[in-house]
Amino acid sequence: MRALRIVGTAAALGVAVYLVVVRRDAIAHALSGLGRAQPSWIAVAVAAELASLVCYAALVRVLLQLGAVTVPFRALLSLTVIGIAMINSIPGGQAISAIYWYEQLRRYAVQRSVAVFALLVSSLLGIVTLVLLSACGLAVGSNGFGSQARYPVLGVAAAIVIAAVIGRRRFVPAALWAVRHLSGPDTPPEQPIAANHLVSLLVLGFLNWLFDAAVLFAALAAVGQTISVRAVVVAYTLGQLVSAIPILPGGGGTIEATMSAGLILAGGASAAVIAAVLLYRIVAAWAFVPLGWGLWRTMPSATPTH
């Protein structure tokens, strides 16, 4: 794992250096091109990102309901925005965001076991559904950018679907049972768990990524770029994988570099692609930094229930 992280970090930094040093003229041109982006497509991008946030908050709410707990949806949506602000503005933002989520859930009288369950399973579902999205993109045609990864990713996605179908009645109850018993005496009462909960969670997780990827599609359309669905999905997926490497807040430019490089390799014009990726990051990440910290100031201090 350590070696993989080192290799991934080196590759991402290499792409960043390439774009900054070799393509700096294209970057300057891209910045000027942002002002010419079509407002109608920017509106589509904003709407898609809002839909993505709603899907993620709904996913967490379903996980909490499995533990017989209901947290106001507005609070979950606020926590989602605050988490994005933390991830994109401070070192170790992912860990700090998870801790903050846990503290705030405890403030709403969520049992320790259920809070841990919701945070762990939401992260796991994020990985699983990102693989599914990548597989959908790679399934469109057999040639082109990312074709080498087509069969391995499709194989993993097929295994996920088969496991979800076979274990839909057992996986969620078993995971919640394990977390409850590991947490000791802090255990909520047992409740029946519907077999379709796993399907609902997978759908919400998939839609969360799909709407977020739609922001990138809309950003490309806003600057007049038409790139194949396969290429956009693969570049998007690679960018999200890079974001999991804790280098700098919000990826420290590696997300932008990875997505831009992938889209340029797929045939996109350098300046337009970089402008589109910057627009995507503005809508999907950077715009939430001031909003998220503003919401953070309005949230009551967490006082965990013992």
C-alpha cells in the first residue's frame, strides 16, 4: 500500500509538473477562456453538483436510519458542504472532515456504533460505486483512451453486482451487527432491515458520482469541447482516485492535472480542457470552501452524548 501511494503520488506530481512547466502558455490561455464559458452550461453544472450533494446526504441518512436514528436532512446537507470545505482547504482535510462528521452525529444523539457504521460504509460505498461508474464509461466501446483497463474494471464491477445481488439480504445487516457488537454497550435496539436497502445505497452512491461527473461534462460543453463519454469518465475517475492520496488540501492541483492530462490525451484542446477542468473544480469544490466554513460557524459545538 505504501509503495502504491508513493508511485501514485510521483505520477500525479509528474503530471502536475508537465502541465505547469510545459503547458504554462495553455494554462494562461485557459484562464482567459473561463470568462467566455457559456452561462447556460454553467447553470447545468451547478444544478448537477447540487443533485450530487443531495444524493450523498440521502445516502448517509439511509445508513443512519438502519441504526434506528433520524437526523434532519438539512443538517446532513450542511455537514456534506462543510466536509467538502475542509477537504479542499486544510491539510489532512479528509481525516478532519470524518472526525467532524462523527462529532456532529453524536450531537444528534447518534450512537457511537451507528455513527462509525455510517461513516465507514459511506466511504466503502464511495469506492465501490466509483468502480461501477468507471465500468460504465469503459463499457462504451472497446478502443480509445483507457481501453487497457477495460476488462479488469468490468470484471471487478461484475463481481460487485453479483455480490450485491447475492448478499443484498445479508451484507447490510451483517455490517451493522458487527459494528454494534464491536462498540460494546452502546448498542441501539435491533430493527428489521429491508433487503432492498443495499440496492438503494448503491443507487444513491452511483448517482452521487454520476451527477458530479455531469459537472465535468457540462464544464466541457461550456467551453465548446466535445470529448467521448469514455474519455471523460476515465479522466474523471482517475482524478477522483488521485484525490484520495493525502498530499495537499483538495489534492493540491494533482486532481486538476490528472483530469486535464487524461482529457488532452483523449484529443481535447489543451487550453479549453484546462479551462473546463478549472470550471469543474470551481463548481464542485472551491465554491464550497467559503460556504462550508460559513455553515461551520453556524453549527453548534458538538457535545457527544455519553
